[in-house]
Amino acid sequence: MTSVRTKATKLSYTDKDHSPSGVERLVLGTGSATGVTKALVLGKGSDLGIPTAVFGQIPFDGQVTIQLRSSSSATCLQADYAIPALFDGKGLYKDRTY
């Protein structure tokens, strides 16, 4: 079941089936400062397009670049994360940038 909700400063998307992109939950919103965007993405499975070699290295010792790309426009949100990650393990990556 897929659900999309919008509020004045936030867009939420959920898909418990993770199809077709592997994303279960996506939340986009504005931050407290001008020009700041907040993004939360939860997903799993091979449809995310993450090479298995990335998570084969524990502890992961490289920079990670995350991109959210629109399939219908040139819009792209990107964030770069330096090591160490807040948590890294088998198939799980969690980090934050400010």
C-alpha cells in the first residue's frame, strides 16, 4: 500500500511493499534555517541500487554520497557523509550531515 501526504513544509511517502524502488519511507521537509532541506529515507533490498561491495567492508572506511533523483526532472538532492558512520553493519547504513 502506497501513501503520499503533504503539509505546508513536509512531504511524506510510504510504501510497505518497497516497490518499485526499494524505498519504504521518504520524508522531505524544510529545515529551521533558510535554504536547509531535511530528508529521511528508509529502504531495503536490491532495488535500492547499492553495490554489495559497499557494505562488504566492515567497518566501512570511505566517504558515502547519497543522491535522491527525480525521475521526471533534473532535480537532485545530494549529501556527502564522511567516516565514521553513526552505525554501519550488515546491510545497514545510518548517518547524518549538518
